[in-house]
Amino acid sequence: MGRLITGNTFSTGDSPTATTLNNAVNNATFDASAVDEATTQLSGGAIIVRDGGITPSKLSSGAPTWTTSSASPPGALTATSIQNTPVGSTTPSTGAFTTISATGTTSIYEVVEKASLSGVALTGTVNFNVLDGSVVYYTANASANWTLNVRGDSSNTLNTVMATNDSVSIVVMATQGSTAYRPDTTTPLTIDGNAVTPKWAGGTAPTAGNANSVDIYTFTIIKTASATFSVFATQTKFA
């Protein structure tokens, strides 16, 4: 069967004219057999790429791979390398990935890390959302001892965000007034609402904050199993 349907049908004995010959070509359409309905389809007489019709093997033998929109995570790209220009630009400029995962060695020339400034005084239970950034500077004077609850964000647990053997480091910058405070003695830190006792640098948890200064607390969190974490902490005074 032909792949094209003529725009003008001739019968035996017909005399072709310029008009009928032009119509035969200009009004021709593709036959249904011209597409495979797996990678291509007909649309308004034209051949178009079917949604989801392009597979990695159609690009090249060494093509990247990606997950479907229904996968988790959706649209995840796997490639040996992404070279030269960044996302969304033909020359080095700006671009953003939501999440990047690299299994090999990563070389980075420069990193600018997001920090969040909060005018809320440290007191009670304070949620730290690692998906919003790793550094929070509390600019108001702490008003009482506090418990830091580390989580992914209000919708995601840290346990879900991290895989076993993953680690994340966070920084809490606590502004102190004339009366200084510190992490709670009994429950200084929770992860997803569950108490975890940090191991402190020097072997002893801080017994006080430092008045009229900024105390910087760093916490390195390692997920060792499902909902199981080891935490290593430091306190440093800046004044």
C-alpha cells in the first residue's frame, strides 16, 4: 500500500490538466500506514511524534535515559556527563535543577549556598527544613532554651528525603542577648519528631550559651538505617 493518498484521483481516459496535476500533489495526505502509532501518529494530515514516542535508543547508541512522568521521581535524567553549557542557556549563565544526583566524583568550581534569615527568637520547638536550605541565621535574641526538630519540610520527613548512608550538614546561627540560651538539656534535637542525642565535639554537650554573641551550631546527620540517625554537633562562639 502506498504511503501517500493522492489529492486527485484519475480514471482511465482522463486528460490531466495543470490543475488536476497540482491537486494530486498539493492535496495529497499521508496514509495510515505511513506511521507506526508507537513513535509517530497522524495529526491533521501531518506526521507528528507521538507523546512518549522518543526513546533513548532513537537518539543515539550512547543516549541518556530518563524516567516517565508516572515514575518516582518523574522525568529523572541519567547521563554519563552534561558538558559545556548549563540549563536553559547557550552560554554559561544561570539555570536550576530541582534535584541533582551524582554517583561519581563531582568537580565544582564555585558554590553559592542559600542561607535563610529569621527574625523569630529561638525558643521551644523549632522546625528546621533541610529542603529549604542548610543554613538558618536567627537574628532575634534567643528567649529560652530550644529543641531543634530537623525534617525535610512540612510535607516530607527527613527519613524520606535521605537514603541510608546519606549525610547532611546543617547550621543554626543563634543570636544571644545579655541572657544566653542553648539547646534543651533533655531534648536538644529531634528528627521527624523523634529524639536523637547528638555526640558533641570534645565529648560534652554545651552547658550554656554565650551572652552578647552569635553561637553557631553545626549538626552533621548520617542516616544509618530507616528512621535511624547519628548526629555530630559543635558549638562555636562568634562575637
